[in-house]
Amino acid sequence: MTTENPYIFLKNNIFLQFLIADRFRIYRHITACVSLLAFFVLSKQWGEYEGIIDHWDWIEKWLGVTATFYLNMYVLIPRFFFKGKLATYITILTSWVFFMIAFNYYLNAVLWKDYMIAEEIKMALKTPIFVVFLSNLVYVVPFIMSSTLIKIFQVWVKDSERMQELERQATESELQALRSQIQPHFLFNMLNSINTLLYIDPEKASYTITKLSDFLRHLLYQTHEEQVFLSSELRFLNDYLSLEAMRRDDFTYEITYSEKNIQGIQIPPNILLILAENAVKHSVDSLSPTYIYMKCEEKEGLLHFSVRNSVPLEPHRKHKCSGIGLPNLNRRLELLYGERFSLSQERLPQEYIVTLTLPL
């Protein structure tokens, strides 16, 4: 017995795609308006009024219900229902429905009264207003419920697709980070350095083994967490750069932050590692000294993280394997934070600067 992936089912079901996909938006609106129009034309009892008023009667009802349908779907639900303001949502929706029914009653009882032909319509005017209100709700409520269910379904599907893409991006980030950092030549160089240090400086060799162990442990285990402590990420970056310093001559680095200022802050894993990996990769220069300077601070509910790295005098050829890269990081941040983050890049003649701002 096999179970079909619900996302594949949604993607392959043309009816459900018609309800949610942006490419069907115009056709969806046309279908909704025409369906409402057909409902009122087919349910209309012709000959209730004289002349053109007999047409204005159903047109007015169609416009009122259509306005209610779209007002509920595109204004009231997004601004109030989805934001937890249920009392406000019910109050505004009820007020609007009451106004629409009262307006319809005014047209029939005042403006169109002299054009009435059917006796049942005249008798209906003598019905108490609350009974008229309740009877009109019979055909208004189904349309309100329809617009509510459609909107909820659309948002649920889009949120589900967004979460699926976020999970896929996170998985790719972890795999690509592992591939870009734990490359054979990286481990080979580190092990060779450690082997040499064992004879020259055993104490430093032991320190290097510890740092390498911490580095590998972080990549293999902490990258599976949804949130990690910023302080842990920064210590990990320090370990990473200290290992990189062993592979280079004339390489300096510094990570500036206040432990007290960032205490308790959590962020998604690998985000800072991607920026560090990018700086390491593009600062390599065998002809002159190189550096990487990082600064991290929290200000007014925002996390500011900047990376400055030296630029080679002679630019390298484009790397064939560039990790997940800043474009993919930008996409991952969009999935995580929407429009509430900032990732900027600045290329200077001798320096490259990347600045990241995240909400906390």
C-alpha cells in the first residue's frame, strides 16, 4: 500500500490548483462573479416589479453579495481573522451584513415600493425587521462561509508549500555546508599540519586536534537544530577561523562581540557559517597578507552581523564549487523572515563587506 505525497496530490489536482494557483487568478475571479450572477438570475422570480426595477432588484442583490464575498476574503480575513482579532472581525462583518440587508430593505420599502406587482412582496414589507434580517442571512451566510473556507485553504496550502521549501533549503544548506567545509583537501591539510606539529610543538598539536574535533562535532550535530545559540555559533566561527589560520601565512582574523549583549539570542544554524565560508574563500591570496574581521551586536531588537575580508590583488577565477552561496542564503532568509531582514554586499577596491540584519 502506497501513500501519495499530499503536496504532489495538490500539484497534480487541477481543481485544487484552480482554487489556489496565481496563474488561475483572473479565471478564478471570472468564475466566481459569473457563478454568483447565474445564481441570482436563475433564482429570481420574474415579474415582482414593474419595468427596469425588476432587473435592478437582482442586480442589487448580486452586487451586494459579491462585495461581501470579496470584502471578507481580501480585507476582513487577512487583516483581522488571521491576526487573531476575532471580535473585531465578527463585529465588522456583522455590521457590513446588517448594512447591506438594511439597504436592500430600504430599496424595497421606500424607493421601489410603488413598482411592486407581486402581493407576496408587499406582504413581506409588513414583516418585522429582525425576521427580514434573519431570512436574508439564509442566502448571505453560505457565500461568506465559502469565501472564508477558500481563503483559509489558499493560505494553508501556501504556508505548507513555504514550509516544505524551507525544509528543503535547510537540508541543502546543511549538506552544502558540510561538503564545502569538510572537503578532502581541508582535512588532509589539517591532518598534515597536526602531524608536523606533533614533532615541533605537541601542545599546539593537541590544541589543534581539540579545535578540529569541536569543528566537526558542530557540523555533524548542531546543524540539525532549528535554532542555536548565537554565542555558540560565534565560538564555532572562531574555531573555524583559527583552523584556517593554520593553513595560511600572514592571515589575521578577529570576531568582535559582547557576550553580555548577545546572551540568550538564538538564530537558525549555518547562517553565519555561510558568510564566514564566503569570506574565507574569496580572501585567499598567496602574494599578500589577508584578513577577515567580523562584528556582531544587538541593537533595538535587531541583530547586526558584518564581515569584512581582504580582496586578492589578482582576482581568482570563478570557483566551480561555491557552497550554497549568498543568493541561496538570501532565499533561505526570505523563507525564514519574509521581508524583515537585510543582506547587503559592498565591493571596495581592496575589501569586501557583507552586512546581515535579522529581527530578534
